[in-house]
Amino acid sequence: MFDFEKIDKVIHEKGRLGIMTLLATRQSWTFQDLKAELEMSDGNLVTHLRTLHDNGYVAVTKEMLDRPQTSYSLTAKGRTSFQDYLTILEQIVKAGRS
Amino acid sequence: MFDFEKIDKVIHEKGRLGIMTLLATRQSWTFQDLKAELEMSDGNLVTHLRTLHDNGYVAVTKEMLDRPQTSYSLTAKGRTSFQDYLTILEQIVKAGRS
DNA sequence: TCGCGAAACTTTGTCTTGCAAAGTATAGCT
DNA sequence: AGCTATACTTTGCAAGACAAAGTTTCGCGA
């Protein structure tokens, strides 16, 4: 019926799913904004962001304003992977609502 | 924006999400049918089903036909929890498609 | 110039899971 | 009695989430 093996394990985790969803709604997010929105610890957030970056889903931009400020955004690959993931979610919702 | 903490960790796991989705499409599934559809090992499938049962999401019916046959179905609690979960998925899809 | 604090990590450690392989129990068929 | 299928349980490992504490780097104020 469904191929649940297709579910992307990198995205399908509460923390990273939150990050990906936020990144999809805006061009760019700072570390601080993500942290405030998701209420994650520094270590946890950085680890998830690194996992996403290592998989080529997230781009990192480091800037020096008056304070250091790192921003994150989706890569093209990240965006398509996320859309593919959403397609599976849609199928699940559709099946589950019947 | 979203409260990702609301995501039900019992449901939000690839294996159990598969089980719950299948159970939502039919009144009842046998162990063998679930196993064939999800392509899981016996131990893995039983463990997930027990987790779902321990959380009150799944009812178990044991029968003796010519062979032992155990069937699984959603409880009322399981159904509402799953619907709540789907609601969050819908929000994510909606946000991610914008 | 010497801290001080903030941002963004890294490190460490713990604890929970997923998952598979192998073993067990029960019942029917031959 | 022995074989097979179902439905488990047990064991063990490896991966991952997560938090707390330590680290680095910068700007700024005393």
C-alpha cells in the first residue's frame, strides 16, 4: 500500500522535522530564532543542524555583525527532499482520514 | 508557530506509523498481513505492536482457527490519537507547501 | 588591557530505541 | 513422534536523542 521505507529518516525526527518546517517557511533563520522557536538546547539544536548539513539539506552562513550570527537555509536538495517527505505525509493523512 | 512537542512519539516512528496507518484503513489486520505489508521481522513487529497496545492504542484478538491467528485493531483512544497526529501532519504539509 | 558576556559550538555522558537473530511454546498435520 | 507455521520472547548491539558543562571567538566597557 505504502512504502514506509521511503520515509526519510533524516527528516522524520521531531527535532529535525521542526527545523525543516521552519526553514521551509522563510528564506533564512538565525540560530537564535530557531532556538527560541523550537525551545531546544544549544547542543541539541547544533547537532540536528549539523546532521542536516552533513546530508546536504541545509546551508550555513556565518556572519560577523556586532555579534557572531549564523544563519541557516534550505538547499535545493533539502527543499526537494522535504517536498518528497511531505508527499508521503499527504498520503498517510489521506489514508488515515478515510 | 507549531508546537512540535505535541507530536506523539508513540506514533511518530516509521514502523509504528506504518502499523497505525494500516490499522486505520481496515477494521482488523492479522499479524501475517501486517508482516507481509510492512516487511518487518517478527520480533520488530511484535515489539511495536506491544508498544502500541501498552499505550492503549491497539486491541489484540487471539483466535484459534486451524492455525493460531492474532488480529489487531485500533481502539477508540488509538483512533483519536492518530487523528490528532494527522492534524499536526496536515499543518506541517500546509506550512511546507507554501 | 583586562575581563565580561553573548553566540555558537564541542565534548561528554547517559539513557532510550530500533532492530535483528535466535530461541520458545503451542497446535495441527502426516 | 516429528515437522511446520504462528506468534511470540529474549538477547544483544548499535545508533541516536538529549542535556549539561566546557570551549572559542568576538566586541565592548571599565
